[in-house]
Amino acid sequence: MKRYSAFALVREALRDHSGWKRAWEKAQPKAEYDAIIVGAGGHGLATAYYLGKNHGITNVAVLEKGWLGGGNTGRNTTIIRSNYLQDPSAAIYEKARSLYETLSQDLNYNVMFSPRGVMMLAQTEHEVRGYKRTAHANALQGVATEYITPERVQELVPIIRIDGPRYPVLGALWQPRGGTARHDAVAWGYARACSAMGMDIIQQCEVTGVTQENGRVTGVETTKGAIRTKRLGIVVAGHSGVMAEKAGFRLPIESVALQALVSEPIKPCMDVVVMANTVHGYMSQSDKGEMVIGGGADGYNNYTQRGSFHHIEETVRALVETFPMISRLKMLRQWGGIVDMTGDRSPIISKTPLDGCFINCGWGTGGFKAIPGSGWAMADLMAKDAPGPLSAEFGLDRFRQGRFVDESVAAGVAH
């Protein structure tokens, strides 16, 4: 792999950029691999990368029915935080956040990680108590957060209105080292690193079936032919239920659309990420000046990747009271992604009833922030055929045993 650097940029500028190579090789499937990952989004590519980096497994294929990073990885609002209440959640999200800190250096690819800080507004007395509790829990977990006053919120976000008539700002849970990253660059950086290790990234290759013998996976059927493997990782987000059915088991998840939108670009006015969970809206400003706005998931199961009017109405109406200036902005574009939701709003990183088949899903609306930690934990599970410290509490058996990791209540919001 040719390393990117300032010197390489100058050298290529002097020769009309004729020496740049493809970021990742265009591959055709081989007959057999040591491991196959289904899904070339952030989680799938991170799994492949850490299989190679941490465990030396490089005879790996990453299969994608569409194009690399074309699913939820390219359709989110890029928030990165780890201030969760439950210990297992805080552990895996903090692992991910800490990996994001050095991801550009590790991948030799600028993922544009911006630790600008994330605040979650407390706009009811219930939220005040909840966020103070979370701040205490985070202190015990080693996650750096703090509960801040309304005056401090106003200082950090000058455009905010803290004395709203319905939902005044009573404080906020503040994580200074949270932030954002460039979603496409995360996928591209992992893909480039995987390709450099000799892994095959195969796009436009849909998995149509999973072959098995005596209860163990033997390979997959695809639109590009049959491929043999003894390790299969399913990492396909909102389509996890569809893939699980092909492998012969069911998952306790439901798929719904999560929508977002961006405004026209404006001058810099907000350099932190703000989440307002009472009205269920969140906002940040991109490097291009667009206000990135998101809200809650649709209230019904669906597989759409398009926006809808009711989302604009509900989300923007809720945010206008707290941020009056956005009422004057024009919407630039709107989109949706398909998220997979579990009953306890926590992920599944688990072995499955099919021996040799592993599943990583259920991240709901918070998948982007978890990509490095998720890939680390999934790679560990696939390499050792046993759950590691990050994935042990997220097994499928928790739903049968009733030991939920309930973040829907603990976090107040599933993002």
C-alpha cells in the first residue's frame, strides 16, 4: 500500500498526479476463504480489518450486494459519543471512541475525526436526574463526562435559547471528547487497509443463500457463484433479519427507517453536537457549513431509504423553539437509512444456532459511533469462536435468559 503523506502529495503534484493507485483493489471471488464477512459497511469492514490486524486472519472476503459504504454508513449523522449508563454499553462505545482518536494514523487515511464535544440537553426534571446519574456512572466506568449548568450550555452554544416556554434548558450531560467523523472516509479507510492486507472486497455480489452441513456453515451462494468458508460473519444492519432467515434462524429485531436532513450551508455558528432528547432532535454543523439535523426513527416497520414530510415537520418543529435561527434556513437534502432495533435497544454480537456463523446487528440508531469497537469485538468473537470482554453481554441468549442491556430507558434515547 502506498502511504499517504504531505511528501507524497507534493511528489504527485509535480507529476500531474499520475502515480496514485486505486485505494482498494477490484476483486473477484476465490473458491474458498478462511472467513467471509457479509456487508461492506463500516462494521463489516472494521471486522475484516481487525481480523487481520489483531488475529492475523487475512484470507478474508467482504461481500457487498451494492457498493461499499452505500448503506447506513453513508446515511447517518456521524455522532460519536460513549456516555451510556449501562456498563457493557459504555465499555464498547468508549473502546470505539478511543479508537476513533487515532484511526486516521492507524489507517493512514484521514477520517476527519473532530472531538468537538457532544452535549445532551436536560429539558425536564426527569432528564436532570437521569443525566446526573449517568455522569456518576460514567465516572465509575472511566468515561469522561460531566453535568453542566444552563449558563455553561449558553457559553458553549451561543445560538441556543435556554429559556424556551415549553422546554427550557435546565442543564446538559457534556462529553468534551465526543464529536463527529467523516462517514464515507471511515469506510474508505478501512477498505483501503483491508485491501492492503490482501483481503478481497467484492461489490455487486449479493448473498442468495447460506450452505451448511451437519449444523455447520460450509459457505455461501452468491450472484457471482458459490464460495466456501468455515467462518461466516453477518454484518448487514437493517437487513440482518433477511440474512438470518437464509441461514435458518430468526432474530429478535425489527427494521425501521431513520431519517435526517441538512440545511443549506451557512457561516460557522455552532462547533459542538447538541442532542435534545425531550423533543427528539439533534443537530451539528458540518465542515461545509450545513446544519445536520436528525430525529427519531419512524414509528412503523419499513425498509425505505427516502425522507418524508412528517419527519421534517416533527423534527424541525421541535428544534425551532430551542434554536430559533434554523427557522430561516432552507433544506438542502433529506434521506433515510434502515436501522435494526432490538427490544432493549442494545446490539447483538453473538454466535448463532448455525455453528461457524456469527451475527453483528441491532445497533439501532447508534451504529456509526460504534464502528471501531464493534469491529474489534466481532473480530475477536470470530477468531476465537468465543465471546470476548466487549461482546460477552451482547449475546443472543440474553433474550431467552431475560438479562437485557436496557439502553432505551437508561440513555433516554437510542442514538
